[in-house]
Amino acid sequence: MTLDALLDDYLGHVRSERGYSAHTVAAYRGDLVDLMRFAEARGVRSPSGVDLPLLRDWLYAATERGLARTSIARRAASARGFTAWLHRRDLLPADPGARLKAPRAQRTLPRVVTERALAEALADLAARAADGDPLAVRDAAIAELLYASALRVSELVGLDVDDVDRRRRTVRVTGKGSKERVVPYGAPAARALDRYVDDARPAIVAAAGSAGGSAARTAATHAVFLGVRGGRLGVRGVHRLVADLLTAIPGTGPGGPHALRHSAATHLLDGGADLRAVQEFLGHASLGTTQIYTHVSAERLRQSYQTAHPRA
């Protein structure tokens, strides 16, 4: 069987049995299609020709093209998963990917927005929503909930109406690996979300229906956050919203929704929250992933010390 024919089987495996998200599966597909094109150029079309030198040459070629270390590391992980699966299916006598090494991805500290700057930005969104414009009310609710519950953008856009318990102020989200967790949100987010669900969301549905869309389809959607056409709001729309929100705030690093998640986690630790509690709150499988926020807090302490201490 050719490598191309096996690829769909493998992607189906990681999607259904490993519970990988659509985004992760798409990344695997892109990496492995590139590997197969590279292998074909070397005359390799079947699993038996996939060996360690081929994999190393493939990564080296990607390095020569100027791909970032993070991309090289991800490609190596994609190849290792594929060759391990081929070996388990007895399509390879040994697993060449087990010996494949790649440069470690550079781990940079995430962008953290100060509590004061975030409060001002969220107040600005609330002011824009004061006149009741449905999309402005929606945007205020999105930003408040992202920060209050430290949601991933995929978790936020995946929310259905039944996932929100407004009485208990909690949301049930499906995170990486299809793992569910319930996270709380506070009073400001509750006010913004209640106003959106009670007033703005029905207005968006009505406007979409009167604009010629399918009123039945629009009304039947279970999504919490809707786009202007009445369907589920996409990831790009949320990215644009948060990027615009953070544009005027000083700081380096990505300005998308993850900045609000990073900020929420760091502010929790700065406020004395237990590291394991923050791990559960964020939905991290490993405590080591959460520990990066302790480094962020330490860096903030160092900067404050150098700025304020007379003998720094």
C-alpha cells in the first residue's frame, strides 16, 4: 500500500481514537503530505522506504528553507507519530521516527497584559456597547468571558447555549483531547453575558433572518456567539476583536485571544492561586505546561524590582 493511501487511515486514527482536534489533524496532514512529496522525489512511495536518513534529510531541507524551530519541531512530532503507527501495524519492521531528533522549540514567555490595562480596555468595550448595538454587546461579552474563564478561542467559539449555567456562573467547555471541564466566571462577565444572551443574541438572529438568510437555520443554531449572518462565530472573528482591543496596549508578543488566557492565568498566580488549581482551570494535561506562568510572574517581579528598588 502506498504512503498516500495510508495517510487518510492514519489521520482517521488520530481524529477518532486519539481525539485530536480538527486544527491538529490539519497540521498533521500538512506536515505528512510534505514528507510524502519529499519521499516521492527520492523514489520512495511505500512505507518500507521510510527510514531515519530520509526523515533527517526532510527536516534538514525544511531548515534550509528557513522554517522556524517551532515548525521543525512540530514536523518531527508529526513524523514520529506516523512512523510509530506504521510500525504498530507491521508496515515497518522498526520505528525510524523513535530516533528522530529535532531542535527544541524556543519557548518564549507569553504576553501578559496588566490588570489595569485590561480593565481599561474592557471598560472601553462596555462603553461602545452602551447604546445597545447587538454586535458591540456581543464583543463585550466575548472579551469578558475570555478573560474571566481563561478560555482557548476554540473553546469559546464551540460553546453552545446549554453549556452556560448562568445561575451558577459556569461554562462547560471541551478542550484539547476532547476533555470536558467546567470553569467559573465572575460578576462583570455575568453582566455582559446576560445582556448578550437576553437582548443582543435574539437581535442578531432576527437581523440575519430579515436579511434573507434561513430564519429556521439561524433560529435553530445552538451556538452562544453568533456572527452577523446568524451562524456560529468563527475563530478569525474573535482574533480580530481581541487584536483590535490590545492594539493600543503596550507590550510585546501575540495580541490575540491567547493573550487574555495568559493574562488570566498569571493574574491568578499573582493573586495567590494554587498552581494545581490553575492547571485544572486552564485544562492543562501536564503541570509543567502551567508552570510557565510561574516564570512569567517571576519575570514581572524582577522588572518591578529593577524599576522600584533604590539599589536594584
